[in-house]
Amino acid sequence: MLPRRARLRRSVDITAVVRQGRRINAPGVRVYWRPGEAVTSRIACVVGTRVHKSSVVRHRYQRWLRVVAQEAGSVFPVPSDVVWVAAPAILRCESLAAVREQVAPYLKRLK
């Protein structure tokens, strides 16, 4: 689990990042980021009911996105606010490794 200071929690902050930040479109995920005001980078992972109706399934993908987001933290400039938004196409990934493989080529473009 991410420490409290590393989480982007307020919906106002998440909305600001989505509206004003830069974006990467991977097949199952959109990643938005912008320079942050905090001392460290902050992350939010959003998996809405459009992805799946079952909360069990949504939370599974949210946990996987959090792991991938933590691993990819060094790609973004520090400090920055990053929001990972799942799309329904993420359901094609049946494991954490599949999510990593799907997102990795798009994150390499940032380096």
C-alpha cells in the first residue's frame, strides 16, 4: 500500500490532473500527469463501473494498477501528480504481468 503522502486522494486534485495534465494512451489504461506542488510524487488509480460492474473485479485491477504505478514512478519528473485511469480494454489482461506488458512500451516513450 502506498503511504498516505504518496496518494492523490481529493477528487478536486484528480480532476485537475486529468484536465490540465499530459496524457499517455495505452490500450487498457490512460495515464495523466502534471508537475505537483507536494514534496513527493502522488499517485491515484481509478477503475470505474464502466470497466466492470463487480466491485471485486474493479478492485483487483485497481490493485494491479497501483503496483504498476509504483514501479513506473521513476519515469515521471519528481514531484508530479499521476492519475491512472482504467479503460474497459484492461479486462483483456488476466494477470499483473499482462498489465505490465501492456503499459511498458508506452512508458518507455517518456524516458
